[in-house]
Amino acid sequence: MRLIKSIDEKIEKVQSKTIFSLSIIILVGLAIRLYFTPWDIPTNSSDSFILMIEGIAYSEGDFTYLSHRSLWPLFLSGFFSIFRFENYFEHMTLVRIISISVSLATIPIIYLISKEFVKEKYALLAAIFFTIESNLIENSIFGQTEPLFILFGLTSFYFIIQKNQRYQLLAFIFAGLAFDVRVNGIVLILLVIFALTFKIKNKKELVKKLVFGILIFSLVIGPTHI
């Protein structure tokens, strides 16, 4: 019991400076990812290479490969338009840097979601566990779609659990963005609809919000899926 009490006291001291604590967690996550990234290997995944090629094509105005999961290469193409390289190895290095950055940007979202359900000190622990989870680290250093998908998915979930109903429609936007990254993001829109059905008791208001939300979702996914 004394050990648990001691740990709780230390966590409470750390949580008194939340921004500082999150910054430390992010820096630790960055150090871990940089250490384990095989910078000398062109790529660890054929999928990552294909997505990178598509991103390069989009940056050059060639949208031949535009498909239902093109948001990640489209996202990459914005950086490829700014940074021009002579070989694929340098492009892949940039992809890894972007992927790692997106993964780290998800840490505060995990903290905010966790804080909705548990005390602040345990929300920080959730952020730590997310930061050091091996599969998440691996996905981020391979330059695949998962980091962006997780970021949009968790952001959608964060907005749908908010008490302020103004934020709830944002959940449809991020669910649509997640769907544009990976098709299995369709689960998110179902989750958002279920959550609204559970939270809004007024049927008229519920129908109005669902129709408006699904319209927003359709507009977000429309350009690539049509």
C-alpha cells in the first residue's frame, strides 16, 4: 500500500505541470522512434513504397492512381511538392519523418480522451503506454497509413464524446478523413452514429443531426470515393 501511495504522490507531482509532462512523453516517444528507425534501409514495406510512389505522382500533378484510400499519399504529396529529391531513398526518409511526427501528434489526443474517463494522472499513464506500445512504434517508423488513420480516428472519437453538441459534428469530418485513409474506417461512422443515438434523446433533433452529419461525412469522402 505504501508503494502504491508513493507512486500516486509522484504522479500527482508530475501532473501538476501537464504540458511539461506531455512534452517529456513526446520527446521520449521521439527518441524511441528515431532509435529504432532503420534509416539505412530504403523501406520495410512494399505498401509504404507504393504509397510513396503515388504521393510523388500526385505532387507532379498525375492523379492516375487516385483511389479510395488516397488521403495518405495526398498528404505526402504536399511535402513532396516542397522538398524535391533525386532518389527514392531520400523520399522514404521524409515519409518516415512525417509518419513519426503524425504518430507523436496523437499522444495529446490520447491524453484528452483518457481524461474524459479517468483522473488526470491516469490519463498521463495512458499517454505513456500509447507512446511505448511496440506495434504503434513499428507502424510509425515504417511510413504506413496507420499513424494518420489512428490520429483521425481518435480525434473523431474525442469530439463525439464531448458534452458540447457543437463539437459532435466535427466527429463526422474526422471519421470521413479516417475513411479516406483506410476503408475499414467505416467502423468509425457507425460508432459516431451509435454514440449520437445514445446521447441525444430527442428524436427530431437526433434525425436532424444525423442527416446533417452523414451529409458532411459524404462530402468529405466524396472527392476520392466517387
